[in-house]
Amino acid sequence: MISEISGDCLVEVSGEGCAACLAVLPNCAAVAKKFGLKLVKISVEEEPQAINKFSLSRIPSIIVVKGGEVVAACSGYQPPEILELWVQAKLGL
């Protein structure tokens, strides 16, 4: 949920029945766990305002939040090794 976004977290915005969304969620969970980030999952069906709030054009979208502020976003399926490197670079880890 959008209200759960705070501190350092990884946000996964997805839709029901989206194969890429289902495939990327375990990757997001693994990367969040590895870096000690909270994982926030947002469904566009339940929270359609997320599309405008984060200026999203596609789902799935993955958002990196540092100190409660969005620092980066990408969309589409991301393999775990690419996602890990991307999050690491965006958070300066």
C-alpha cells in the first residue's frame, strides 16, 4: 500500500493476472531481503492512484525509495542479478 512507503524500501507496482508482475515479485522479495529493505507491493487495481503518483507507464514497475523519497524507478521484468545491481547502485550500497 502507498501508505506503507517510508524509510528505505523497494516498491513493486503490479496488476492482477500480469505474468511479468508475478515473475518479478520473488526477485524483488529476494533483493529487498538481501539489502534489509522493506518490500511494499502495490496493486494498481486496489490503488489506481499509484500510476499517477509515481508517473508510471507500465507494470510491473519497481521503485527504489531512500529515506522516504523516490530515487529511481524502472518497469518490466528484471532478472534477480540485474535488479540487485540496480538497487545497489541507486542506494549507494
